[in-house]
Amino acid sequence: MKKSAITYVLAACGLAAALPQAAYALNAQQVVENIAANGLLAPYDLEKTGHYWQAQATTPDGKKAYVVVNDVDGQFTAVSKSDLGTRYPGAAQVMAHLRALGYAQIQEVEFDDGFWHVEVRPNRQAYKQELLLHPVTLEIVQPTQSTTVTAAHIVDVLQRAGYTRITDVSFDDGVWEAEATNAQKQRVDLKLDPDTATIISEKLDD
């Protein structure tokens, strides 16, 4: 069995003792140090998504690994693409998991930068949502939909602001996005605040 996919807990390498019991708050340097402590080399593309740090690194046998570190409980996971669908869940398992959660339409299942990226619709009438899922537990890491603002609310806000032909409403990279026709009959791309639904920007659709 291949050993290029590995899962560790930060407590095993000693960092947990230096952190508060109630919650973790890892900084980038601590994450890099623990990638090294867990046997991976040359980490790069380190960034944070929700309560997870993510990076890429190299296993001792020279293979690429995608690293995911939970900033809440300190769980450290490193996954190789070759283990998806065998040792760890693959696209079929991701789709089955989301169907079990009640998502009616599941599209564009893709593994990228350590997470499963999936476009879904709760039902045929709903607007699409993009979800990020943990590569091993399939936890929805970032339900790319605000907890207070829904796609229907975005449509209502834009209609009341005079926009028509509103399409492609989605939550992406921390903001709501939509295409619509403005009062000047121009097709525009819009970005809206994730919490207040106020329009952040409007630009002509290319």
C-alpha cells in the first residue's frame, strides 16, 4: 500500500502543548514548522481557507502532497492525488456524500489545492452554490454561501435596485457575484457584500 498519503495530529509533534486548550490559532510559521515535523519537505503556496491552512509539499519519496491543517483542533492531513478514490474518497464518494446530505444536483466535482471543489444546487430551481470539502472527512469546509444572505435575497436586492435579467448568482472567493442588465440596458458583472448584500462593484460584462 502506498504511504504517500498521511494523517497526523499536531499534538503528536509537541505544538499543541504550547497552544491554548480552547482553540488553536496557528500562524504561517507554525504551520511550516509542523509540515517539516511531519516529514514533508519544501512547503509552498501556503494560504488559509476558512479555519484550515492549506499548502503543497513533497513527501520523502519525492511525491507531491496536499497539506490541510485545521486551525481549530490542530488536525494535520496530507493527501496525494494517487490516493483519491482508493485510500481516501474519490469523486464518486464525494457525490454520494452530498446526495445523502440532500443536494439534488451536483456538478463539476474537482480536487484542487487540497480540497474537493463542487458546484451544487439544492434543487432544480435553486441557484448554484460552490462547496469546498475536506479531502478525507468530506466535511464542508467552506459552504460558499453566507449564513445570513441567500441567493434569493441577492436577486431581490438587485431587482429592487433596478437590475433585470439576473443570472449566474453564486458565492465565490468570499463575495456574492451575479450577472445582470442595468438601467442603461448594459450587461454587467456585479459583486455584493457577503453579509449586507450591498453592491461592492459593477463592471461591464466582457
